[in-house]
Amino acid sequence: MTGDQRRIVLAAALWVTFALILWNVLFDYGVRTTASRYLVERSAYLHGHGPRVEMASAMHAGIASSFRMASMLASPCIIVAGTLAAMARKNHS
């Protein structure tokens, strides 16, 4: 493996690492936001100012939404990593 190929493989590995970290941060942010929103809505219900809110349904929708959003926003990083890996493989043959 030449020096250029090593740099390309390293860059691909860094993009994958960045994608995983980005996905985790975005997913966690979405779940925390959903939990906070649930607590506000539940508090309003308990004080007689809003409709009844169940934790399971509120969190399920928030987790699904967070998963979709994190996956969509992290996928370009995976595409870049895959392109770099293909370049390294092409240069190797």
C-alpha cells in the first residue's frame, strides 16, 4: 500500500468515525428533545391545561423521528467514506 492509499484509507476511516459520532449526537439530541417535550405536555395535563399524553406513544414517535433524521443527516458522510474506499481499492489494483 502506497502513502497515498494509506491517506485515502485513513480519510475514509475518519469519515466513518465522524458519521457515527454525528449520528449519535443527532439521535441523542432528538430523544432528549422528545423527552423534554413530553415532560412539558405531561405537566400541563397534570395541571389541567392540556390533553392526556402517554409516555409510550410520545417517545415512540420521537425516537422514530430522531432515527430518521440522524440517519439522513449522517448518510452523506458514509457516502464520502464509501467513495474514498472505492478510490483506494481502485488505486490498489
